[in-house]
Amino acid sequence: MPKFLHTADWQIGRTFSTWEPEAAHQLTQARFAAVQRIAQLASEHAVDAVLVAGDVFDAQTVPDKTIRRLFQALEGFGGLWIMISGNHDAALAQSVWTRARKLECVPPNVHLLLTPEVACFDGFAVLPAPLTQRHCFDDVTAWMDSASTPAGLLRIGLAHGSVQGLLHEGIDSPNPIHPQRAALAHLDWLALGDWHGMQLLDAHTAYSGTPEADRLHGNDPGHALLVEIAAPGATPQVQVLDVGQYRWQRLQAHLQLESDWDALLSTLSALDAHDVVQLRVQGSLSWAQQQRLQAALDRAEAQACALQVERSGLRLLPSDEELAALHVDGYVGEVLTQLRQESAAHTDDVLLQDALALLTQTLWQQQEGA
Ligand SMILES: [Mn+2]
């Protein structure tokens, strides 16, 4: 039975400049590793072809070395690789693809389908809809409806863009695709790219999503699809394969009760080298609690691939004991006591909280310096 591995949005050469350099480097490298795992899976499952639905490269300007490395990463599968261009690597007159050909680094088993023409292989025909500009405003899959293919061959569509009316937010580009394209063009499978989460749209149409997460969208990235089709017109059998290694998570913690602390500390202690985390932490903390939090964050930062902490919702609210330990009297002591009382009474008054934090910290520093 013909079998395909459907993948897309490798975004090779992507840089992660909003993350610290060490993590950014690992995340860039992880995208090659994902391609190597796809090659391994393709071999294990002995597929007829790997279908790559665009955005192989993240940018036209990736270095030559990156182009060479991508094609070297395919070595683990000696069968067919069938690729189209997406919006990030559109098949312009001068593109990352023309450079790849000039570098002579595209292996003979890799088919770059950069024009919308039927390509026939053993048992199946591919109808490619490569993007030739970053933004196309017409549906470049429309030609598939009237494209004829030899009888007896499966019809496999390959496209990159947004299926109209189905995806609402965060889609990468305009590039519209008719929601009934598979039915209209009698496609056995329409392999889509652009949406980075895996999404099965109907029995014959899916986004595989990116094989390695690259954003905090939480839309189920990290997979490839194994698609088996018994014969033209048969319903495909689809299996979701796990590929990605990194878990991108957006976490929130509001520290009020001891149970909030327990939850956060256990989440942090469970992080490992595959976690990429953005944590938003809020609450009014005593000096001792702030130290406790910082110690836990320092440990977690070393465990995780990357940990970014958003602290603008944190307030320092020294305890009575901590204030007493400052031993301030006179006018400053009175101000401190008053600020402490007012802050406790008006916990949402940011100005009061900041004033108390500033005064306390200054006094602390003076004491430590003394
Ligand atoms: Mn795209």
C-alpha cells in the first residue's frame, strides 16, 4: 500500500534572537535534528516518498553552509523527497533554491517542484502548488481541479498557505487555499504547510505542522503524518508520529497561598534540557519569599533549555518582622510603618507598593553596606 510521510515548515536557519544565545543556538540546531529524525522515520516505515509542504528554509538569506547542511541531513532516507517552496523560501527568480542548485548540493532523490506542473512517480502523481512570491493573493491550488493525471495513479496535492475560513489566528501569510480543494481536484491527499500546528481538516486534507516547535502557540507542533492510501479514491489512514524534542510552554503563577508556591516549585524542579519556558509570575512577596523565588528560578534556569521570567506583576511587601529587623526609627521609621500599612490595605496600588519596595531596598542596602 502506498505510504507517505507528510511534513512541512522546517524553517531551517531560523534564529531565536529573543532567547539567550546558548538556547538560541540549540534551537537552531534542533531543526536539523528534526529533519534527521524524519529521514529515520521515513526509512523505518519504508515510505514511498516524504512530502515537504514548503518553508523548508526560514529565509532566502540563510548561509550556503546551512543549505548544504540541510541536504546532508536528508541522507538517512535514500527514497524520494518531494518539496515545494513556501512563503519564507518562495521560488523567486533568485532564491535559496537557485543557490542550492548552483552549490550542486541537491541529491538526485530530492525533487524540488518549483513550478505548478504534474510530476509522475511510481504509483502516484504529485500536483504541486509552490509559492513563487512571499504573498500570493490568488489561490495557487486552483489549477489542480482541471489537471489530468494518468489513470490508476494516486493524486497527491502539495501546497503552502491558509485554508480559508478554517484557521482564524496566527496564520503565517495570506496565500489562500479553497477549503474544498481536495474534493474539487479529486485529490487522494492534500499535504499542507504554513500552519505550525498539526491539524486534520478532512479525510483527505491536513496540516502536518512543524516537526520541531518554534513558538509559544501551544497548537500541537512536533509531529509528522504517516499517510497510507490503499488505492485511488480510498480513505487514507493517517498516523501521527512524534518528531520534536523541545516543549515550548507559557506558564503563569500567582503566588498567594502556600499551595501556589508548592505548585510553582514542583513545576520548576521538573524542567529539563528540553523545556523552553516563558513564565509570568505575580504576587506580593516578603523579602524572604523573594529570595526563595530567586533561588528556585536560578536552579530552574540551569536545568531548562531556556527560561524567561516576566516579573512586572511581582511586588515586594516586607513582613512586619523584616521591617522590625531594619531597626529604623524617627521620621523614616514612621514613613516606613505608614507605607507598610497602606500597602497592605491597598494591595492593587502599584505606586504605594513601589514606594515601599524602593525604601525597603534602599535601607537594606545601606545596612548591608554599613
Ligand atoms: Mn509559511
